[in-house]
Amino acid sequence: MSAEATITRGADALGAAFDFKSLVDKRHDYARAWKAKTGGKVLGWFEPYFPEEIAYAAGMLPVRILARHEVDDISDKWIYSSCYPVRDMVNQLLKGRYDYVDGLVNVEGCQWMYNAFEVMMNNRESLFYHYLFLPDYTNAATSKDVAKNEFAVLADRFKGWTGKSITDADLDAAIEVYNHNRLLLRRINELRRADRPVISGSEMMNLVLADQVMDKAEMNVILEDFIKELGLRKPGPDKIRLMIVGSETWDARLEELVEAQGANVVADELDNGTSYYWNNVLPQEDRLMALALRYLGRPHSALKDNNYRRRPQHIFELAEDFNVDGVLLEKQIYCHSHGSDMYAVWKMLRERYIPYHYFERGSLLPEDETAARLEAFLSMLKPGLNHLAGWHKKFGED
Amino acid sequence: MVLQYAKWPEIQWMSDDAGWKEAKTITAGVDIGTTSAQAAVVADGQLAAYAGIRAGTDFRKTADEVMALALGASGITLERLSAVGATGFGKRNAAFATESLDEVSCHGKGARFIYGSEVTTVVDLGAQTVTAIKLYEWDRVWDFAMNDICATGMGRNIEMVCDLLHVPIGEIGEYSLDLGGKPDPEPVSTTCYNYAGTETMGLFRPEFRGDTLNGNEICASHLFAVAWRVLGVIGKLQSLEPGDIKVEGKLGFTGGLAHNAGVTRRIERELDTTALTSEYDPMLAGAIGAALLVLPEAAERGGVR
């Protein structure tokens, strides 16, 4: 099959030639159509440590609950002083935007997410709910056993709910699909290392978000076609290279603002970005243990890193590998996990003379203010001086 | 009665040396802020004229007015200017500008002009935002930090306090420092200027506090909170550890609140440093910086627009 013909197959599935943003926007239609076609259950999940493979093995479609920018006239009644994304999730869920979802799973982590989960339990009693415990001490001696046992409890609950036992073969198939998916995402992400990447930051972010609301087997076909299309693209112009680190961003608006200023986001360390697909499940006889090790061993989210402080090193390695000129540290207002973690990141960046700019945001990015910040930050990094002035060296030293 | 306490005097100045009009390259800068607007004219790198006015609700009209005031009766028209740089919150409304520039670069450049090359840390105290800027020894920004979303409107809030206390804004700083030898009272809320404003208004009501504060102390409490918040922004710029707030090199204030000793001296006290002073009005930093930043390219073109 020719490259062009293959690309058309992916384009048909999307309704537009690799318009991943459109797919994210139409995710509710997609899930409803999936449900009508398969008769399966759709499971909504909140937290980055949810082992989707188990739900997929049980025949479900796991979809991430994404915060959007919708007028919120509901959440004030139910949830007080949480971060904006969580309030927005409650707003959307209670308004029925996710009326096709049959159940919700939350994983031990952010307190605000748990609040949203509780609100839903109190308001939509007919849904299936499960709270999955996952240790904050991800590397403690018994953590993997605890996680494995919790995953087994989750699988049992799914069995009780759907009537279907999850066999080893089911888990193997799900792991195979998810591993392949992560591999494809990593392959695409690797292209961003190039001096002149063929993929923009906003396209990559929309792609990863679309990946989190679609059937992975179907997404894998699209990604394979997309990789072929990327091979045909000409390199983009030389631009200032930025990295985004911080609270989950839920959309690609920040990347778009960066691009509007003539720069590009070439790397990120976000739970809904590279951290989502960074590591694979290493197969072993005990499938649930393999999954436990994968999720405990993924790049730490801020929540799970307080006892280890491994994020700064991972962020540094990404910054080096992707040759970034500067880092945008963004934090959602009231994001307690990144609020307590951010200082360790900026300390590392400052010690290693990597330029960064830190700012707070709501789920709706204040565009004028953010544009003013970006403009000033990019002026600071403009080529001609940033590489020559030696910002890796301490000021005043040779 | 219309309260006038928050109103500061508008300014206009032009060089006595009329020779500047014959300069090869004349550039201008406008800084359209939320509360004030400034324009500066630079002739072959020398400050030739400037003006500063209160920003109205119509930014475009404000930009036109302040530029016209700076050019005054010089006979220099906008077309004669080799380049015009615009900066500030309302910069898009300066229709006559040839270039749009970011605030950080402009204030950094302007501060270097106002305070000289020894200034390395610039703190722009604006009506809407606070920006701390660290400069290299040469004219380039090393780092900057801005206040958070929920801490905007600081300068505007102080204007409100002036009206409430019936103290002219030019005197409010010294007024807050006149505590009869007593130390500063506890600051009002340092989280958000809306909270700070509300809490300050509460201090006027004796039943809210057993130890009723006089006007000077109320003002001190408010301005201490402002200084506290500014210190947080400076801390983001310099520190490796939370709470480790220090200034490397010399400090220079820009923006309207640089005139407010009640804020600047409290910052100096906490940082154990003395800020640089200058014959130039620190409010002009953004406009002067904009005029200077568009100068090199304009000069390269031979002064032709």
C-alpha cells in the first residue's frame, strides 16, 4: 500500500487529515459511537496513575475526563476552592457532557480530584465507582505488592460489574495494544529532538490528548499513518525551543500562544504529556505485577515525588536531550501538588543555569497576560545571544 | 465633592537645546499602562523630551495625547520620527508605533538609562503589575518574574487608600513612615490586593480592632503588605530556596510606585540595601527604554523610517 493510500485511511477515521484537535473536541461523539458499535462500557478516569490496561482487558473504553473552558454555573454549589480544572470537570459531569460514561475511577493522588469524585458519587448514584489506592511512596519495599493487590481488587470489581473475568490472554492483549501505543507516541516525540522538528508543540499535545480518549487499537492505526505522513513533511523553520513543565494543561492553548510568538514547544514534562506514555510494561508471568511496576516506575508526577525528588533530574535530562532554550513552569492556581513541588524544580533549573519563567494560570489561560510574559521571555532567549552568551556557565566565570 | 487625592501631577519636559531637532535619528517610545501613560523622545541617543499623563479609558486617545504632549511645540511631527516603540498593557492602541516591544526589555533598558550601568536588579512597580528584572552587566535580561494573577491592581489600590485617608498620593509614602518612632503594624492581607483593600477599609472601623490604628498606621499596614508582596516577586527572581530573598548588585525602582517611599523604603529595609536614585522620573523607564530599543535599527537605516 502506498504511503498516500495509508494516510487516507487515517484521515477517514479522523474526518480530517490528522486534525487531532478536532478529535479531542468531538470526543463525546466518538465515545457514544464506540458504545453504540460495541455495546461495551465506557469508564471515565481522573488521575494519571490509572492502569487503563485492566479496563481495556475487561472490554471497556477508558476515557480521561478532560477539563475544558466552559461556563461554570454549577460547581460552586458542590465544591469549594478547588483548582479550576477540577471545578470544570464537576461542571461538565453534572451537566451531562459525559452522559455516556458508565463508571468513574479515581486513583490515590490529588485531593481536588478526589473532591470531584466524591461529588459525583453523591450525585450520580447509578454509576460504577472505584477508588484505587496507589502508594505515594512509589519505591518503598512493599509498594509494588500493594499496587499489585489493589490492581487485583480493581479487576475483581470489574468482574462483578461486567460479569466478565479478565484472563491472562485478555491482559496480554491489552498490554500489547497499550505498549504499542506508547511506542508510537515515543517515536513521534523523538522527532521533536530535531533542530527543525516536523511536528509542532500544539499538534503533539492535541495528539496525546486525543490518545487519552480513544480506543488505543484504533488510535494505533492512525498513529502509524501519521508517522508515515511525518516522514513526508519538510522540516519546520528554526525557532526558539521551549519546554513546558507543571500542572496538567488539558489543551494545547499554551503551545499555540508560544507558536503565535514564533517559538515552538519541543518537550514537556506533564502528566497529560510525555509522562503519560514514557515507559512501557515489561512483560512477566505475573501480569498485574508487571502493570504495578510500570505505573510505579513511570516518571513521577508531582504528587508522588515529594519523598524522592526525582522529577528535577528527569526534567533536566529532557531539557538536555531536546536541547531546549528555556522552560515554562506553569502552575494551575490552587494546584497543591505542583505548589509544593515547584520550588525543587526551579532550584534545579537555577543551579544549572537553564532559563525559565514561572507563572500561575487558571484552566482558562489569561491570554493577554500570558502573551506579555511569553514575549518578554522569548526576548530574553532570542538567538544570537542565548547560545553564545553561555547561560550554562555561571555569570562572571570563564 | 470629587476626590482628588489619588491624582498625581502630569508632566511635560523638553530640552532647552533646540539643536536636538536637527539630530539624524530621532526615535520615540510610549508606555501605555493601565493608570498612566508616558512618552519619551530620544535624539541620537540623548533624551530630548518626555510627557506623562493619566491613562483614560480610551487607550488609543491616551496614546495619541501623550505622544502629542511629548512632541509639544517642537514642530517635530510623527512622520519625522525614525521609529516609535510601544510597550505597556495598552501598547496595541498606539497606532502610530512602528514596533511593539515587551515591557521587561523596555524597563530594563530604561532603568539602565536612568540609573546607569550599575543597576542589576530592576523592580517595576506598576499600577497593575509588579515585575522584577535581573540584568546582565551588559544590556540584556538575565531573568524576570511577574506577580501572580490574583495580585494585580496594587497601584490602583493605593490610590483608593489615598482617597479614603484624604492624603495626596505624593505624600502617602512619607505619611505611612511617620509613626512617631513606633514599628510598622502588622501588614494587611498579602495574598491579594482586593483582600488588602478590603481589610484596610475594615481598619477604619474601630470595632474591628481593639487597638484602633490612626491614619498613619493604617497606611503603614497597607503599604507594608504591598512591600511584602513585592518582596515575594523579587524572591522568585533571585532565590534558590524559598524565603531566601536577596538582591545581587544595585537595585533600581521604576514605575509610578517608585515615587512611594512607603513602599520602596520598606523593601530596602527588608533587603538591607539602598536603591539607586536618579534625576530622571522612574515612571519614564518604559518609554525611554522603548525609544532606545528601536534606536539601533533606525540609526542603521540612516534615520529613515
